[in-house]
Amino acid sequence: MKHDEMTVEPAPWWKHGLVWLVIAGPACVAVAGAYTTWLAVSHPDPVLAADYYRRGIEINKTLRERDKANVPALQGRNHALTPVEP
């Protein structure tokens, strides 16, 4: 046999699985980046109100008063004469 008869033609690059594995990683990252960009642009974060801190304090006062009204009976009886917090 001649040396030319034993040589095998290599397969084209697209027929090797490892090539597609190497291409798939960056392709997935590019698709995920495009989706994240679209998501960030189409759903912007809401703008906070200028007095958000004052509103939060008022909400906390309301919740604290509501929680005081719902204490267990024994605890409510024992602290009925306790001074109100400022």
C-alpha cells in the first residue's frame, strides 16, 4: 500500500462536536445579555417619592399602633397603665 491510500481526509469543522461546544458558551452569554438589556430597558425601576423617609416613619407608627391593639389579653392587661412611647 502506498502512503496516500492510508491518509484520511479530516472532517469539516462543523462536524466536530467540540467546536459547537466552544461556540455555544459565548452564544448563550450573548443571548442572555441581550435579554437582560431588553428587560432593563422595558421595565425601569420606579422613582422614589421625595418624602419617602417621612412616609416610612408614618407607616411604622401606624403598624406599631395596630400591633399594640392586637396584643394578647394577659400582656394587654399587665401593660394597660404603661406610659405611651413618645
